[in-house]
Amino acid sequence: MTLKKDLERKQELLEGLLFDFRLLQELASNSKEIKDQTEQLIISLSQARYELEIKSSQLDNILIQNRKLEASLADTEKVLTRSNYDLELAKESIEKFADQNEELRNLSKELYANKTETEVQIFTAVKDKSSLEASSLSGACSLLSECCVSSPLSHASSTSSRICRHT
């Protein structure tokens, strides 16, 4: 009997060991799954970290480009402001030149009218002088011919005084 009890006890012990062994196997299997999952998570995290670094680098580059564009925009705004100022000055100059041009045009018309009037007056004066000279010469010639016929000396003095008065 002792042998039987001994055997039963050993049987229970073996069954307990077998149960423990199964638990250990299951635990080992669970540990392996946990280990595999942990390795998969580590790989995923590493990949996510790598992608985050790439996105962070891209974001830094975009921020640098944004700063450059803002600086360029500020420079362009300064140039545009200066150009608008220059344009306003040019418009003011054009207006002044247009006013001066109008004044010069009016002055030119006035001078042309004065020139024409002066030319007419000169032409009239020259014509009057020519007709006066012609009449003076004809009067002098007739006086001279009268002088020659009548007393030459008395008429010459009276003719010369008439000529002097006429001119």
C-alpha cells in the first residue's frame, strides 16, 4: 500500500508538474507574443520617430522659406511704395509741364499775333514812306523845272525852303 500511495502521490505530483509545465508553456507562449508585439511597437515607434524627424525638417525648411518670402514681400512693398511716390512726382511734373506748355502756347499765339500786326504796320509804314518819297521827288522835280524857267536864284532859294518844309 505504501507503494500504491507512493505511486498515487507521484502521479499527482507528475500531474501537477505537467500542469505547471503547461502553464509555463502558455506563459512562454504569451511572453513570446508580448515580446513580438513589443518588438513590433518598437519598430513602429522608430518608424514614427523617423517620419516625425522628416516632417520636422520639412517644417523647418518651410518656415525658413516663409521668412525669406516675408522679407522679399517687405522689400517689394518698399519698392512699390517708392515707385508710387516717384509716379506721383512724375504726375505732378507732367501737370506742371502741361500748364507751362499751355502758357507757352498762349504766349506763342500772342507773339504771333503781335508779329503779324507789327509786320502789317511796317508794311504800311514802308508803303507810306515810299509814296511820300515819290510825291516829294515829283514835287521837287516840278519845282526845279519852274525854277529853271523863271529866275533861277530866287526860285532856288524858295524851292529849297519848300522842300525842307515838306520833308
